[in-house]
Amino acid sequence: MEDKILFLKMRNRLKYRVFYKKINQYLDDEWSISINRDGSINACRYYECAIDIKCEYAEQDQLVVEFCTGKKDKNSNLIYDGDIAQDPDCYENILIKWDEDDASFRLIQGNTSNEFDNCIEIIGNIHENPELLEPESEE
């Protein structure tokens, strides 16, 4: 039974999503994505064009891979690197980032870095909602 639970927990750690800066959106199932041994990413999308099938290649420097943390927020949504969250215990939004030094995903709030639990709520991500990290102005 413990092996099955461990497998279910680890299964989410292998998930990732890819943001394509050029079109300002995450790649969907129409794209074929591969991550090479050297860490580079290839992405292509096949489509029909008149009497032929064409392949559109994404520009490698425009792709950002974000890995799943393996955890879920309070609404059972998977949490990814680059997500922006709200914590009920604080008043600022928090960025989820991979920390190379600690080899773990951390909550980044200003100059502070902390571990996180499932009481946070994902409200956006760094690419589509960067304004969520801007300090709120008092009017």
C-alpha cells in the first residue's frame, strides 16, 4: 500500500508545462514537446496547409519549461514553478520558484523564501499575470 501512495505522489512530479513567450501562452496538446539531454527544448506543431502538412517549430529561446511541484493548492489544483499564489496568512501575493541552493520549490515574497503547504490558492502565473506581484498602491 505504501508503494502505491508513493507512486501517486511522485506521478505529479513528472508533469510540466511550457510557456511560449512569442505567442504569450502555454503550449497545448497540438504541440509535440521534447526536452533533450542537454536541457534544450524542442517544440513543433503539425498542421494542414492546402495539399500538404506543415510543421511549425517554436523558437527555443522563447520557451520556458515549468515543472510541477507535486503539490496541490487548497482547491486541488497542481502547483507549478512560476505560479502566483495567495496565502490566507499574509497580504501579499507569493511567487512559486525552484530554489537551486535548497533543491526545492519555495514561496518567494519580497526577499523572503519559505516552504509551502496546501493552504495557499493559485491565482495566476508569472507570464500571464505579472501584475499580481506588483505591490498594491494605497489610494
